[in-house]
Amino acid sequence: MLRLYIQMYRNGKLKMENEKLYNKKSLKAEEFINHEEVLRTLDYAEKNKNNLELIDKILEKARPVKNGNETHCQGLTHEEASILLACEDKNVLKKIYDLAEEIKHAFYGERIVIFAPLYLSNYCVNGCIYCPYHNQNHHIPRKKLTQEEVKAEVIALQDMGHKRLAIESGEDPVNNPIEYILECINTIYSIKHKNGAIRRVNVNIAATTVENYRKLKEAGIGTYILFQETYHKESYEKLHPTGPKHNYAYHTEAMDRAMEGGIDDVGLGVLFGLERYKYEFAALLMHAEHLEAVHGVGPHTISVPRVKKADDIDPTKFDNGIDDETFAKIVALTRIAVPYTGIIISTRESQAVREKLLKLGVSQVSGASRTSVGGYTEEERPTETEQFDVSDQRTLDEVVRWLLQLGHIPSFCTACYREGRTGERFMSMCKTGHIQNCCQPNALITLKEFLMDYASEETKKIGEEFILKELDKVENESVKKILTNNLKEIENGKRDFRF
Ligand code: SAM
């Protein structure tokens, strides 16, 4: 009997030693994205998915609350949000969608920020199974933009009306060292073509060192974006069999290093399709909770890409693809769980899917994207170096017109980061709803610039009428006066006003 107890004690102790403890304040990946905690959460969610009393309480907690002229939202924990995700009740789903819309409206109004990706180089030393840039792909042409080519791409993007870019690059310390990325950022900011300017460069490059993050910060980047791809360590290691990206901890702890390097706006993301979505969703929220707990500020944005067809990549080979309905539910619950975080949807998604998600919480979309290196200077959309198939292939003018017709305000605003409203400062303004006083007028100012400089006659007509209606809705008289004046000055040829 005693022997049996000793054996049980030993087994228990061994199990405890193997299981790292969940600690959202830890700086170790396996502790803040703790596998056992994710499994416990999913199990708890499954057991409570029909507990309608608890579900109603969770929805109630997430509701925006008005206090004087401030609106607050508590958000949800990964556990609470996972219960809602597990629930299959149709009435609850309707409540989730309604609440997501309400929160979206309370904090973002009708504004949708527009950006474009710019691919600098597809040289890559990693072996990511889902990406056509993997280093075993020997038939894809490898290309890296020269500074002259960067300039030409940026002029093409400025001529469409873009003001905000996300630069993308494969990981290759020899071909794309940090000095190359910094040189490109410098080139991008230096180009002022006609009335054009790129005013914010976000960066989506592989996990790097604190020192390199500091250099990116000094180069004036906006958000540092890094998709986790999957939070499931075992799958992560299989999906990234070779190259520096194989290191799960180094990749998962990148945002902490970025913040240590002074970057206070970071963008998370999961590549949906690689692992079970419920696992990814719980872990993504744990990552957001970790950043908030350690750095006092959660993620600036969350991206929700789905695996797409690409050169030698067949998305049906991945077992965990999600349908449009599940995808919409994930977006809505992300909006509810992290109400102050921007949600980005790219042109990987079709016009119809994007249209549905705009209402449910998306705050940023890419427009007229080309995902190949050097794609913007080509007349025809080139596909040979494309990173993935683009579903939404409309021009920027068409995207702007579409947003206007749906009642959204297309915004090219980049004011926050240029006014130092980043990190904690941005979040505290967001959390009280005060950011609206800046965002709304800035959206109208940048839309006006677009209409004056780049829009077709049809878009211009719709846009001008839209601006007049929105101007009428501005309640603060002094803001209205300044805004009216700025809009007039833009007609007279002046540019770059901001609140
Ligand atoms: N190389 C950088 C890194 O290691 O994180 C990031 C740049 S990569 C050009 C941008 C993102 O594209 C990746 O993080 C991945 O999530 C996504 N991606 C890669 N292959 C894809 C595919 N077939 N379909 C959709 N998205 C894909």
C-alpha cells in the first residue's frame, strides 16, 4: 500500500514538474501561453457552453457603459470569451453579433482605416510549411527591391492615395539584414511625390533582437506586427521545421523584446487554418492579457489572416480551415474581448466576407494590395512572386467608394502616432472614448485629401456629400469650426492638417 502511495506521489510530482505553471506576468513563452491553461480553458468552455445564465452574465459584463461623456468597456478574459466561442446557441450568436456592433460603434464610429502592404524581399531562410517563400521552394523567383525600386513602388502607392504602409519581408540575415529594412524605411518616408506622402510605416518582419527593435523605433515605425502563426508549440515546431523561426520561445517572446526596445504599438495575429481555432483564440487572448499585465498596454492591433492558396501551397492540405461563419464569430468575439484593439482584415478575404466583418468589429482594411515583390509598378497584377492569392482585387478608388456606400468613413489618418498618441497614452484616450474627438475629424480631413487628389468623379461626388453629412454631426462647436476651416484649406491646396 505504502509503495503504491509513493508511486502515486512520484507520478504526481513528475507531472507537476513537466507542467509549467500558467503565469501571465512571466516573460517565458510557455508560462504566459501555457498549454495546460489553454486546455483547461477549452475544457471549462465546453462544459459551460450551454450554461445560458453564465453566458448572459458574460455578455452583460462586456457591454459598453456610459459615464457622463465617457464610455467604458471591460472586455473579457480568455476564459469568458472561450465560453462564448464554444456556445452554439443561435440566440446567443445573435447577441454576440449585436454586442460586437454596439462596441464597434461606441469606440470606432464608422471609421475604417486603409493601408497597403509593401513587399520588400522574398528571400527567406525559413522552412514555413504554409508559405511559398520557404527556402525549399527553388522555382519561385527570388527578388529584393533596390532603393530605386522601393522609390518607384512608393510613388505608385502614393499615386493611388495611400498614406499608410505595412512593409513585409522574408527572414534572411544576409539578403535582408536590419540595415536593409532601415534603409527602405528611410527611403519610403523621404518620398514626397505631388501631394503624396507615406506618413506611417508599419513593419511586419521576423522576430529580432531588442537592439534591432530599438533601431526600428528610431527609424520612426508605427506598429511592429508579427503573426504568431500558431500558439500551439508542438504544431508550431512542425510547421516551422527549419530556420530561425523554428524557435517557438524566441518568436512568442518577440513582442516583449519589441516593447523593451521602445516600440509601444505591437500587432498580434494568428494564421487561422493551421491549428484548432478554439485553441488559437484562447491563446491569442492570453497573449493580449500578458502584454497588458507586463507592459501596461495590450496589443495595438490583431490580424486575422486565413491560410490562402499560393505558389506551391494548397490550403486544403491544412486540416483546421474555418468556414466564414466561424470566422465572423471569431472577429465579433475579438471585438468584444479586446474592445480597444484595432482588428485588421486583409485582401486575403473577398469583398463579401470583408463586408460582413466590417460591421462586427474590423477597424482596418488593406486596399488594392499586391503581395508580390515589386507588384505596384506593374501594369498587370504579377503573380510569380505573390505571397498569397488576393481575393479582393479592386482598386483603391473602388474600395473607398464601396466603404462610403456602406456608410463607413474611409480614413487615411496617421495622426495618433505622429502626435505621440501611442502605447499607453493612446490606450487611455481610447478607453475613455476621448480619441473620437481626434479620429472623426482626422478621418474626414484625410478623406477630403483623397477626394481632391486621387478619386474618380463618381467617388468624389459621393464622398463630398458624405463629408457634409458627417460635418453636421460634429457636436463640439470649436472642433467643427476648425474642421470646416481645414476642409476649405484643403480645397485651396493645403495638406496634412490634423487634430
Ligand atoms: N517573414 C515574416 C515573419 O517571419 O514573421 C513576416 C512576413 S510574411 C511576408 C507575413 C505573413 O504572411 C506571415 O506571418 C504569415 O502569417 C502570412 N502568410 C504566409 N503564407 C501565407 C498563405 N499561404 N496564406 C495566407 N497568409 C500567409
